[in-house]
Amino acid sequence: MNNDEQTLDNQDYEQVAEQEIQETEKLAEQEEMQPLAENAEGQSDLDKSIEIIKALEKEKSELKDALLRLAAEMDNLRKRTALDVEKARSYAITEFARDLLPVADNLQRALAEMEKPFMEEANPAVTSIISGIKLTQKDLESAFAKNNIVKQESVGKVFNPNFDKVVQEREDNTVPAGTVLEEWQAAYTIKDRVLREAVVVVAKNTES
């Protein structure tokens, strides 16, 4: 082998060696970059997972609030329904009771007439009728009491606009102005409601 051929072989060897070195460096760079890429991809997946968790937590919180509101609304509805049922039960007989009040008035008037002094000498038949009226009145009052129907006394008390309807004023300086002197019609209540107003005459003071 002459010198020229030996020089050529050396150059070829150097080129091959240089290529191998470059390829080795390239592979080394790729191996160094691969963990970085994997780390970047892993970080991206982690960020996505965090976002999903946050979204789920928000949805959970919203569902919890909605359930709490629904539970509160259902509880209020249950209470309102129970109250409406109780009111309906308590005041179901209001109109019927109001229709019976004139009966109570008439019984009271009948007894007032029959118990006047001139009736003391009445015959046994009349006395028996009076006893029957009293018994009927007692039974009616008992039925009223069972259904929370109460007669309100107003005579001698100061006029109450919630129960009394004034139809006349009468001069009377012996009692405070507005005191009920006479009751033409009694007031009745059913539980906490006015079933009927009283019709009354009240005192009017003229002295200054």
C-alpha cells in the first residue's frame, strides 16, 4: 500500500469515526430529552386531573346546596300543609256554628221572658216548658264548648272594637266613656277568630 492509499484510508476512518461520534452524541441528546418530554407530559396529565377534581368538587358543592334548599322547601311545605289542615279542621264548622247562634239568642230571650215575676204563678205545664228550654240551652252551650265556641261577655267592660259593634250611645257619667251599658246581641268566638260581633250600647259622658 502506497502513501496515497494509506492517507485515503486514514481519512475514511476519520470520517467514519466522526459520524459515529455525531450519532452517539445525537442518541445521547435524545436520551436526555426523553425524560424531559415524559415529565412535561406527566405534568400536563396532572394539571388535567387537578382541573377535573376541582370541577367535581364544585359540582358536588352545587348539588349539596340544591339538596339543602330542596329539603328546606319541603319542610316549609310540610309545615304549611299541616297548618292548613289544622285550620280547616278547627274552622270547618264556622258557618254551621254561625247558623246556630240565632237559636242560642232565641233560647235566651225565651228564658228571659218566662222568668219574669208574673211567671212565678204559672201553672206546672209552663214550669215544665221553662225547664225544657233551660235543658236545651245547656245542651247547646255544651256543644259549643266542645267545639271551642265561646260567648264573650261585654256588659260593664270598655268597648272593644274587635268584638263590639256600637249602635247607640247613652249619657251616663257614672262609668267611663265607652263602657258597654247594654248588649242587644252577644259576641261569639271560635278559637281565636270572631264568629260574630256584639251589638252594644255604650256610655257617653257629658261632664267635662
